Amino acid sequence: MKIDDHMVSIKKTVGSRGNRSPVVMIVTHGGLYAFFSKNNNGDIETLGMAPHKAIAAWMSEKKARDIKWNEGFIKSECNELDNLKKSKGDSFTRFRNMLFSSTLLKNDTKSEYYIVYDTEKVIIGMMHKNEIQKEIDLGNVSKGTIIRNVNLNEKPQFVSNHGDFIYG
């Protein structure tokens, strides 16, 4: 993801990975939290992003399990992270509430991540845009799957009707 300097409100190192690569947090003026790090090939990798720090950190931990946060970084977010990790049922409820929230951000920037709700399997989670398209191509995503960009700047809709994906 390309974030230009004029879009950045905060940029700081907030942790490190097992390969000693720093984890950098960027907060945009629009309120997007994004975490980046270099992978083993030296390429910059997006670890996670969301309009909330705790969700973006949680997504980063899901992608890169070797993150060690700087002391005190998540201290103020500790309760939120505990609640996100509490149980699958709690996460399901939180994602579903977020998916169907009437709150729309006044930010036209789309994230590469989407909330994905498979209504047939009753499974909900977050996926990268490329992963969603790959699963559509493999036939693992039903027409009744509901998606919404994590920036909440669009209404929830069926994946088969969403303009960012090729279905069928």
C-alpha cells in the first residue's frame, strides 16, 4: 500500500519481529492505523490496517506471530485487545456488529482488507482483497457472502454484487 508523506499524521517504531526488523506504525490524517515491517527478503510488508489501533494490531499479530511490541505500546489498548482475543463468539459478535454498523467514515480511501461474512457457513472474519478473490476463483465463496471494507466507507453488500471482485 502506498501512503504518501502528506497523508501521515504519526509514524513511529512500535515493536520488532523475530528477524529484528522494526514494526512501524503509521496513522493517517483520516484515522487509518497501518503496521509495516520488512520481510526476510527485505521487502516492506503490510502487516495490518484498520480504523482502530487495537484491530490493526490484532490483524498484524495474526499475520506475523513473531511481533514483540515495545513496552507500553498496547498498554492503553490492553482491554480492547483482550476483548478481541477473548473468544471466537465474542469476535463473531464484534465483527458482525462492525459489518452492519450504520456508521460510515467520511474517508474515500479503501483499505485492502474487508470484513467477510459467509452466511452459509456462519463464519466471519477479515480478509485481504487478494485472498477474497482467490477464494472466489476456487469456488469457496458463496454468492450470499456479505462483505464490507474495514474503513466502513461503504455499505455491506453481497460479494457477487461488489464492484471490486469478479464473481462467477
